[in-house]
Amino acid sequence: MAQEEIVELEFCSARVAIVALRGEHDISTRTLIVPALAAAARCSHVVVDLTACTFADSSVISTLLDSAVRQASGGGALELIVPSGTATVWRTLELMGVVGLLRVHETRRAALASIELPRGLLLRAVTEPAPAESQLPRTA
């Protein structure tokens, strides 16, 4: 497994970051996970995607819990994506009592959809094409 494929960080918006863990994770990969979570913490919502994670030991789960506490103390949240097909990771989360502490989603889409939008913000699909530059009002 190539080192650069183990932890991926993606900023979805100014408010949401996703940290994806791929492969097996234990105390030896914690040095990659901690900086990714710290960088993601600039956003109010951090989603940790464990879809491609085949193993996570208690040191990794503890790291996620520590990050979740820091996010919550700043008014944010840390949520997990753990599909039902990841039995080993799911079992570790259950044994450590994480399932009842953090929100766990089946898919990335479900996790992102669950994140609350700020009050007054309304997102809607745009079905009309954007106006051509010549149709935009001109300002003096």
C-alpha cells in the first residue's frame, strides 16, 4: 500500500471537510491521521470516511474521539461514514461504544445531507442556464 493513499483530506466547503482513511490503520498510521484531522478542524464539520478502511485499532478510534471532543467544544461536529460492509471497523466502533457517541452514516451522501445549513441559507437547484455576459446588468 502506498503511503500517500492511506489518508486523504478533502475540503467540500468552508464548513465541511472529509478525512478518508483507506486500508489498515493502527498506532503506526496515527502520525498521518492526526495532522489530517487538525487541518480538517478549520471547518466546523468534519466527516471521517471509513468506507475503504479495512481495520482501525483502538488508538485510531481514540484519536477520532479526541478530535470529536475538540470539534464539539468549538461548536462543530465530527461524524463518521461506516458502510454496513465494513464489519471489522463497525465491530471495533461498537466495542468501544462509539456508535452511541458519534453520528454514523452509511454513505458520504447521507453524511453530507445531514449537516445542518446555517439559518436563512436556502439551497435550490438552478434549472435555467446562467445568463450570457451581454445579458447581465451593467453598473456605472
